[in-house]
Amino acid sequence: MQIRYRSKKLEAQCTIAAVGIKAFGLDTATKLQQRMQEIEAAESVDFLIHYRIGRCHRLKGNRRNQVAMDLGDSFRLVFEGVEGECRVVKIIEIVDYH
């Protein structure tokens, strides 16, 4: 899938290892790199959810149209499908929403 980002800062955290490590620590940054590769290789968001890749799951409530993947500890990679484009996702944030 093609990946878009909410901001340039978020894009740097997801794509540049040193920036990710500085922001989240080594373990979370390593898991983040793995999740980005899994998203890129997947056929669709539904594929990620169906096969529970990275414990991928749909969110509820005010995050109803969003999907999350685990990054270890309590961090989650939150993204959504881009409407009208089936193979494009937009990374929204990396957050501890618990």
C-alpha cells in the first residue's frame, strides 16, 4: 500500500530510524519500522485486520474510522484508509491512548 502522513514530523519519525529512536526509544522505533514495512507490503487495510498483523484492529467511539497497530508497551500506530483510494493509508499519529 501507499503511505501518506499527517505531517512532515510524523513522516520523519516513521521513516528515519534516528528520528524515531530519539522520539520513542529503540524498542518502539524498531517495532515502528517493522509496522511500516507490514503496511507497505499489505494488500489492503482489511488484509491487515483479517490476519491481525501487528494486532491490527479498528477503533471505536470518536476514532471510529481509524485503525491501530501495536508498537509495544502502550504505544499505537494510528492510521486510516484514504477515502476513494483502496491501497492508500494516512498515518495519523503514534500515541498512547489508554
